[in-house]
Amino acid sequence: GAGVSQTPSNKVTEKGKYVELRCDPISGHTALYWYRQSLGQGPEFLIYFQGTGAADDSGLPNDRFFAVRPEGSVSTLKIQRTERGDSAVYLCASSRGTDNEQFFGPGTRLTVL
Amino acid sequence: GNSVTQMEGPVTLSEEAFLTINCTYTATGYPSLFWYVQYPGEGLQLLLKATKADDKGSNKGFEATYRKETTSFHLEKGSVQVSDSAVYFCALSGRGGGADGLTFGKGTHLIIQP
């Protein structure tokens, strides 16, 4: 079956621009997570959705970062006024619900020039 | 807050050697513990997990035991293969079972030479 998919796989943008990163979870998975992985580091938690609502957004670094999941399936991570420090691989994961294994997508590599 | 510390890499071993990758954690309450693996060119995938003290997770010949007294979850394998070459991440979940965001260590790059 299809796994978690993320688009685009690579995104290059200029400092100050706005970007959107998309995540398609596994069908039927109610929980969705976003992480950010910088070079040589482990993934860092950003936000977690249960259904349509953000159950925990404590990992978002500042108000330039925002994520939505309007229909409880696809999610979009939005970054305003990008900075060079935002360059990283953004990972999405989904799970069937609470207390279940998280399945990760391949990630979107964001480069801010 | 929660944190995970794992041994720095790269770790280079010969095929059939015994493997240990150390992982210790700091957390409030009773976290669940995980090992994730990232093979070259692939996404993160769960290798094994343990949800309470003294539980042993195992998969593909790898094992790790949840030691609350030493706050550790060391990964072991008796005889490694070239195909085990990958980056290994230790992680914990605050409310148990992966229901919330995971806290990861920095990862350990394992290289197995034939």
C-alpha cells in the first residue's frame, strides 16, 4: 500500500519568500506529525494533529511557521519570510491514532538561499 | 524537558561483530522508548520499541531493554551484517506509545565492513 508521501521532494527558495510543504498521510491514519531535521541532527518535533485540530504545536519555532489539516487528511506546513536557518529536511509522519507506530515520509529538503 | 543522548558516530565494525549503540534519556513520567533506522536513500522506519520498564523490544536480530533504573535503552545485535549499515536514532514519547511528538537523539551512523 501507499506510504506517507511528501511534495515537493526538494524546494529551493530565496530568503524572505513564502513556502508551502505538503504531506499526504497513509489513508485512514488520524494522527499526523511534522518534524524538522537539520544536518547531522535527529528529527525535531514541530506539530501534531489529531484529526483536523492541532493537538500540540509546542515545537513550532516561531510565528512564521504554521500548519493546517482542514479535512483531517492532507496537511500543509507553511513558512513565511523564510530565513537561511530554516534550511533543513522537513519530515511528515502519520499513525492510525493514539498509541500507534509513526510511519515517516521521505521528507522535503528545503534550501533557503 | 525530555532529551535523548546516544553515542556519537560513525561506528565502524566488521561483519559478524557484536554491536552496542548506547542510548540514555531524561524524561518526566513514564515514556515509551523507540529505535528508528534510516537506511541509505530511505525514510525513517521503526526498528523496535518498548513501552514500560523491563520490556525488551526486538526485531531483525536487534534487541533493546527498557532500563528505568539507569534510564537507558541500549541497542544490541549479536552478529551484524553489511546490510545493517544505516543511521540509528533512539527516541522517546512522552505520553506513551507514540501518541505525541517524539524526541530523538542525534543519530549514530553505523558502517559494517565485509
